Amino acid sequence: MSEHKVCECPECGVGKANFPAIAYCEGMPLRNEIEGRSGAGLAEATSACTAAIAERFGAGPVDGKTRAHIVMAEN
């Protein structure tokens, strides 16, 4: 049996563009994928992500919705 929920935070504002970049690249399972591959290291990947977010949304505060998919499976 499994259960799936979607949780949303309607107004989640963060500081500069590097905050979400650090969260995604260094604070989630994506970190393991970045570190496990050859090529750019964690710092380089975070820097590239920061640049992409700043290019799209600006270097100032980044506001938006945060969404999490939570899946629970039981035997």
C-alpha cells in the first residue's frame, strides 16, 4: 500500500539566488548525483545553478512556491 501527498508552501521567499542553489545542489539527494559524477564538483555545480537562477529571476530575493511530493510505501 502506498500513499502520495503534495504539500505546498504558498509564499516562500528566500534571500539571494544562491540560497535555492545551495538548497537544491547541496541539501538534497541531487548532491549525491553531483558528487558521484566526474566533471564539475559540488562548488562548481552550485555556482552554475546560482548563475542560472540569477539570470532567470535576478540576483535579489527569490520568491515563489515550494512543492514537495511525499510518497510513503508500506509492506
